[in-house]
Amino acid sequence: MTKAIVAKNVTKKFKLYNTQSERLKDLLLPKSFGEEFYALRDVSFEAEKGDIIGLVGVNGSGKSTLSNIISGIVPETSGEISINGETAIIDVSAGLNNKLTGRENIELKCLMLGFNRKEIKNMEQDIIDFAELDKFIDQPVKSYSKGMKSRLGFAINVSIDPDILIVDEALSVGDKAFAKKSLEKMKEFKERGKTMFFVSHSIAQMKEFCNKIMWLEFGEKKAYGEMEDVLGDYEAFLKEYNKWSKKKRKAFRQKGFERQSKVKELV
């Protein structure tokens, strides 16, 4: 089968600063300031063309960071990622300029992707209709609700027909009718053999939609494989996690944060 994505030891490191002055010192002075934090560490996987991969993990596990790297929004710090095709990401406001109107955002996004003005004009009304924005399309995006932003972002990105689509919690915002319509569009992409990454807290959507699951925990790949196998293990973990006390959950997250901040032992 054709590989859509091959990732080898993908790592993303950030710096955490206690103050703005500490950030400036780190930029200007030879001594290092701030604390290194690994949002992702040594994540390797392969995605076949047509795979629908669900990304699961508790908050802070690295799902959105990996999504942003795949879509080209942020670069990896180290490792390699080979992507075969055009990517597009859909989250609540990815790629939207709050100062522009919805219509201007459609035009800007499509121009950036290489469409000419005639092509954009032909696509524009279909995007507006799918997003269900009607008279709001000529209002500034900064006045939109989260649901409206999500609908606009989804409509633009599915209309440009990407090879690889990343959907990051976009279907959790807005009304059920639009979520259903969006899922139908994604099923159409699935039937056409598109590769998709799906970030959602909905286990039911994962079961309905995905054939593979990647379980991230504190920036590391805990498991990756067939949906039934990995999602079953993750559901069992969640069942236990939801029974924990606030104190135990806090200790779990603190331990994970410490793992993400260590360098010598894990790199």
C-alpha cells in the first residue's frame, strides 16, 4: 500500500518561562533560561493511504501538537516526517484571520493554496452554503461564535479537497445537525480513499469512523494499531482514570509533566 505519512522519532520541544523577562534573557544572553518541555518525544509511525487514524489521550498528551506538525503549522524540533500529499487541518479557528470577514478568509485561504480568483469565485458559494453562515459571511470573524468559526474552517478545508485531512475537535463545537453533516462529508472522503487524522473525545465517533488508533500519553506514543485493539485498552484506562480522586489525577499529571521535562534519561 502507498504510504501517506512516515514519521521517524518526531520530537517537539518548547521552552517554558516563568516571566516575560526570562524569555527575553533567553533570547539575548548566552546562558540558557527557561525550562525545556517536550510536547512530543520520539514519535514514530506510518500511515497508509486511506487510513483513518484516531488520536486519543488525556489533555496535554500531544494530540494537537502532532496534528499541527502533520499539517505544517509548526515544525518538528528533531526527527523526520515525510508527507505524501496536500494537508489541511480543521480546528475551531486554524488559519482564520479574526480581522477579516468570513468571505475574505475564504479568498485568502484559497489564494494561499494556489487557486486563482475565478476558481475561488466558483467555490465560494458552496463553501458559504456548507458553513451555513448566510448573512454573517461578510462580518468580521472576530464576531463569530466558536461554532461559526468551526463551520467556516471545516467548509473551507473540505472544499479544497486535501489528500490528508486533520480534524481536531472541530465536531465537538456547534449543533448536532452540522456535526452530522460534517461526519457525512468525512465519510465521503473516506470512501474516496483520503487519509484522515481524527482528534475527538467521543469514543463513539472513533468507533464509527476510524480503522486505526494512536494513543499518546505525555508526548510519547503509548500504543498504535487497529482500532478495536488500541481503543479497547484506552477505554479500560479511561474507566479507571475517571474513578480516580482529584488528588490521584493531579499526581498522575504531575508525574507526566516531570517526564516531559526530563532530558538525559529519555532522549
